[in-house]
Amino acid sequence: MAIAVAEVRVRTQEVLPEIDDPSKVAPQDARELSRLFFSRLAVLEEGTPEYSYARNTLIEMNMSLVRFAAGRYRSRDPEEMEDIVQVGMIGLIKAIDRFEISREVEFTSFA
């Protein structure tokens, strides 16, 4: 367990990678990047530019979760679909804000 904590401490001191289009990150890469971004987010002060970048990148990388869940309601009319996606995005943002990397649970399971 001490090794994992040491790895997180080292990672949290790293500069976050610049991602041009977070919505186009492959799922396997997104999983690893999410761990890095959540580790960094846990130690950053809210309101700083780096905190905003990490949070916004996590939102964009995980928007596909919302689209996937909303896809279950395809038979609805387009206006209802927009509402479903909007509510899903709010849920995603709340999940990102509440997620704790120290619990060693995948974010996709938590969200």
C-alpha cells in the first residue's frame, strides 16, 4: 500500500499533459489519464487555472459516459434527449467533484 501512495505523491507533482481534444482520447488511455488527473486534482487548490484545466479535461474525457447512458432513451423525442444529456452532464460534474482517488475504485464505476 505504501508503494501506491508514494506513486501518487510523485505523480501529483508532475505537470499535467496538454490534451488537444479530450473527447477523442481512447478509452484505455482515458482510464490512465483520469487517474493522473484525479490524483492531481486532489492536491490542487480550487479556483486555480491548473485545477480548472484538470476538472474540465476530466469532464470532456468522460462525456461519452453520459452519451452512452442517454443512448438508452433513443426512442424519446430530440427535446427530451437534450434534457436527458443535460441532467447527465450535471451528474457527471457532481461525480467528478466528489470522486476520491484514494478509495481505489474506477471512476466509471463510481459515476
